[in-house]
Amino acid sequence: MPKPFPAEFRRDVIAVARRGEASVAQVARDFGISESCLQRWLKIADREDGLAPPAASGDRGGGGKDDSAELRELRRRNKLLEQENEILRRATAYFARDVLPK
């Protein structure tokens, strides 16, 4: 089983690929990963960022389009709130460091 790449590396590769300055194949070669791996990362990132519809998982019944749009929006909002919480956590740690006695 291949070793997993760090999340930061993935984000950097995806950012370079999305810029569109080079083909996906060239970006994959430059970073030493397979083209299919980069395609999969891009597909996952698009889904997480709400740029692509989520993978179909069977028939959900009635209002599928409205539900999927709402779900994408909720996931986007959840991701934003998680980022804000991480910023607040880091700020708290930074300011607590100055306040606590040594």
C-alpha cells in the first residue's frame, strides 16, 4: 500500500493544478504523483468545495436537487465554521501564552 501524502502537500498540488498554467499530466509529473491520483484529488476537492455534485449514492426520492444543493451549502458553511474555530483556538493559545506565569 502506498504511503499517504500529507494534507498540506495535497492542498499545494491541487492549488497548482487549479491555476491551469500547466496540464494535469504535467503537474502530476512535476510533483511525482500519478495523473489518476491527481484527478482523484481534484474530484474530491471539487466535491468538498461545492464545485461539483456529490457522488451518486442511489435514489434518494423526491426533491433530490434541492436537497443536494442544501447539503453542499451546509457542508461549505460547516467547513468555514471549522476554519474559524481553528483560528480562534490558535489565537487563544497565543494570547494565553503571554498571560500565563512562567
